[in-house]
Amino acid sequence: MPTMTIASIIILTSVGVFILGAVGLFRGRGSFISTLIAIELLFLSVSLMLVSGWLIWQTAQIPVFSLFVLGLSGAEVAVGLALVFGCFKSRNEDGFLTLRNLRE
């Protein structure tokens, strides 16, 4: 029975996360937040694949590129949340408890 190395386990996990992200991207077209979460899963799977490549090849460029991918996903979240908050603010319906509601 063949044993699985850590790199192969990470690759299989990355493929599973990528499939979840792709399914979420194509099925969750009704909600902007679910689309953002699906894109985050896709970025995470790419980062996991880069980590497994680093375990195999041991080069210094791969972790740097992985950090770049994680920074890109963080910027994507910031822009997405800014769009969501901008939409809620323009409609004057935020649905969240504000400080004014907490005082009452």
C-alpha cells in the first residue's frame, strides 16, 4: 500500500478546496458575498498548491509568490466589502445595529 507524502495530501486538499470554490462561484450567483467567499476559496487553493510545490522543489521564490497571492486575496476582500458597505450606505438600510439603536 503506497504511503501518501505531506505534499500529496496538500495537493489533494488544494484540489478539493478548488472544487468547492468553483462550485460556489457558479452556483452562488445570487449573492455578492457568496461570490467573494468562493473567490477566496480559489485563492486559498492556489496558495496551498504553491506550498506543496515549495515542499517538493525547495526554492525561495515559491513562498514569496504565495504571500503575494494571499495579499491579493486580502485586497480583493477589502474592495468587495467596501462595495457592499457603499451599497448599504447609499440605500440607507444597513441592517446592522448602530450605536444609535444600542442607546435606545
